[in-house]
Amino acid sequence: MVVGLGTIVCDVILTIMNESYSFTGLWSGALSIVLGIYLILFMSHPHKNQGSFQRLKLFHLGMFIVAVIALILSSINLASDSCYKIFLGPDRCHDSSYLIKIILVIFFSFTFVQICITIAMTCIYTKKSRLTVPRNPDPTPNIAY
């Protein structure tokens, strides 16, 4: 959730400096915060049904797609900035915006890795919970007389 706040702040600063056009920091940051809240709520319930696992997988897929798009767009934005430095001179680029863009790309990369890890942990958790829960529990106990 802290990374989400960091990406939102970096994107707002870049938007104020007219260096960001896609608002990917706002998307990714907001979704990262929502993912953190959802994971806290999801893990706090001891009994999880199949619908909550499907909802979590769908949410992870959405976050994964947004993180990939954010990484691509922020990398293009960063590359276009260095292109301006190379071809048009240093007066076209502010060093502070260049550093903030690098920080934003690092945040997006961290978010991407975090999502991949939580997807793997969710798959492991669902497989483990399927193994421990009996499929057809016998409602009548077998008592030997």
C-alpha cells in the first residue's frame, strides 16, 4: 500500500511538471492500495468460499494487466525523455523529473513483482486448502458397538 501511495505522489508531481500524460501512476497506485486492503480483508476471514478465490484471481489478473501497461507506458515516457536529452539538448529535460520517472518505473517494477508473488502464494494456498478439506464428509460418525 505504501508503494501505491508512492506511485500516486510521483505521478501527481510529474503531472504538475507536465512530464506525465497517461496517469498510469494513479491507476496503478489506486489498484495497489485496493489490492492491499482486499488482501487484508481476504486473509482475515478464516472460512473462504470458492467465489472469493475466483474474485481474488480476477482481481489479480486485472492488476497484472494494469501493472504491465503501466510499466510499458512509464518506460516509454522515460525513454522519450532521454531521447530528448540526446537529440534536443539538456534544456528540454528537467533532472528532477528524470529521477522521479526512474523512481516511478522502480515502483511499477516492484508492484509487478509483488503481484506475481501474491498470485503464486494464492495458487499455493488454494491447492493447500483443497488438500486439507475433505470432499464428502460423512455426517454420521462410525461408532463400533
